[in-house]
Amino acid sequence: MNRKILRIAIPSIVSNITVPLLGLVDVAIVGHMGSAVYIGAIAVGSMIFNLMYWLFGFLRMGTSGMTSQALGRRHLSEVMRLFSTSLGLGVAIAMAFLIFQLPLRQLALFLMHPTADILPLVTTYFNICIWGAPAVMAMNSLNGWFIGMQNSRIPMFVSIMQNVVNIAASTLLVFGIGLKIEGVALGTLIAQWTGFLTALSLWHHYYGRRLKDHVKGSRFKIEGARLKSFFTVNRDIFLRTLCLVAVNLFFTSAGARQGALMLSVNTLLMQLYILFSYVMDGFAFAGEALGGRYYGANNRQAFSSVVRHVFLWGAGVTLLFTLAYAVGGNGFLHLLTDETEVIAATSDYYFWAFLIPVAGVAAFVWDGVFIGITASRGMLVSSVVATALFFALYHLLSPAWGNHALWLAFILYLATRGLVQTLIFRKIRLS
């Protein structure tokens, strides 16, 4: 079982780590353009698209769980129906982005409110990168389907290749042709479409021939009950993602209201959470792929073994990160910044970040398991309860505790998600 888990987890971890490199490459390139406004424009533009695409991450999660269950039941025609349905939904959402790109851009700029010198650059970046929406939405569906098919190697390969293409294209367009912000946006756009077309080609090579007998009669057709289940699962995941977005955006804005120094402190410490999440998400993907497959096959013994082993791996990762943060966390922060004032200010809050692995491990593992068994309602309930607790605690304690209240609320938010899902899973297992 451990070998099966690692076969999915390790490529997924590599993919997770390479994803933010797309944004880092853009920042590194614009950082050598001679003006800080380019960095600001990329930061705002990237945040707009990250938020848009994160909200529709249900395409990957919903597709993964239902596909893994169909694979476990050996219903290959249903596997193909899920493929075409998810891909079609992703393209439909992307087309809506393109059709309504003007009001969408105006809404995004209103919410982000960039300064006057950055505004035209953000607009240019948006106008170009929005045309990558079909590729990104389709990749969400494809990645979910691949993981559901127990294959995380293709998403890893495509993710690495996208970064290579992005670096080459953006460097050539900016420094070779001199396109400035347009070159960065076009480089990202080229990388997104290259990634999608490569993934589609790999799908055809590895699965097209093997599943061709199941394509006929399944294309663009799915039973009413299955279609209803597909949209119900994705609706719940979408609403759950809204809760996560609300917490993360409020966490940033609450820090910003306390001044630039506290915002910098929270941003630095949050990198420890993000680093932990990259690794734990890999094991969550293994939980959803293997758990969903055995759950769909009605192999309760193997399913319980998956849950048990993924939690053991989660415990190991938690211990490793806790020790690493205790011993080398300060050194890691020095790698991120040389601002002595910011580093000094983190010492008062570092113990909160030290608690992140212990508080968050159960939420990550259960998210993977719940996605695999398509228990999306449980994910939604746990997120709603945890989000309500987060806002209640912060507003109750912030007048006296300040930034400590924000971190306490966040730590308990993570722990509550895991606790509520544990209680819900016990009912699922007993039902």
C-alpha cells in the first residue's frame, strides 16, 4: 500500500512545487525591467487569475473522486462519460470567461483597486492572459481525470514542461523582442496552451486507444442520476472553496490593516503553511485516487488500509515539518528576506506557525479521502463550521489580542475542519 501511495504522492508533490514557479518566473523577469510598477502589475494580475481559477478548482476535485470510483467499479464507459462531461463543463466555464471578460475585468479591478500607474499594465496583462482560460479550465478537468485514473505522472510532466516553456517564451519575448508586460503575459499564455495540448496528446496516446471501445455511446452523454451527482458534488466543492477563499483573503486584509510590518510578518509566516500544504496535498491526492478506487470497488478492507496508511504518512510529514520549523525555520525566513526588522518581528508570532502542521494535517488528509468518496457535503459542512469559528474568534479576541487573535483563529480553523470531518467520517463508515 505504501508503494501505491508514494507512486501517486511523489509526482503530485513535484507538480505542486512547480505550480508557483510560473508566477515566480514572471516576477523574476519583470524585476529586471527597470521599474517597480511592473512587479506590482504582475502581482495584481496573477492574483486575479489565481483567485478565478481557484474558485473553479472543483473541476479537478470532483472529476478525480468520481473517476476513481468508476475505475474501481470497472465501469470504463462511465469513466469516459466523466471525462467528456468534465472537459465540456470546463470549456463552457472558460467560454463564459471570454464572453464576459469586460465586466469580469472591471469587477476584478474594482476589487483589487490597483494604483493609477499600475492600472493600465494590469489591464494589458488581463486582456492577454484571459485567453488562456480554456486551456487552464480544461487542464483542471484533465488533471482530475488523470489522478482518478491513478496517474499523477502526466500532470507532473506537464507542469514541469509548462515552466520550461514559460521561462523560454517570456525571456525571448521580453529581452529578445522587448515586449515588456505583453511579453510576460504572452509567455504565460503560450505555456498554458502548450501544457493543455501536451496533456491532451498524452491522453490520446495512453488512453485513447485503450478506451476507444468505450468512447462510442458515452461521448457527451451521461445518465440523469450521474449527471445530477456530478453537479451536486461540484456545487458543494465550489461553496467549500468560497469558504477557504474568504478565510485566506480576510487573513491577508486583516494583516494589511495592521500596517506594512505586520502584513510582511504574516506573509512570511504563511509561507511555512504553503510549504507544508505542497507536501500534504500530494498525500491527499493519493488518498482521493486510491480511496475512491477501493470505495467504488466496494473493497472496504483496502479502503480502510488506504485511510490508515495516508494518515500514517501524514503523521510522519507533520513530525518532519514540525522538527524542521523548530530547528531551521528562522533560517528559512532569512532566505525569503533580509529585512532585519521583519525577521525580528516574526519572533513574537513564530510559535503559531510552528503549530500549523499539527493543526492542519487531518484537514488535508480528510479532504483527499472525502474527495475520493465524493463526500463533498461533509467537506462543505466542515468548512462552513470552521469558517464561522474563524471569523467569530477573530472579531471577539482581536481588540485585546491583535495579530495573535488572527493566528489563533486560523490555527483553530484548520483544526476544526479536521475534527468535524473526523466525526462525519465515523457516520459515513457506520452507515
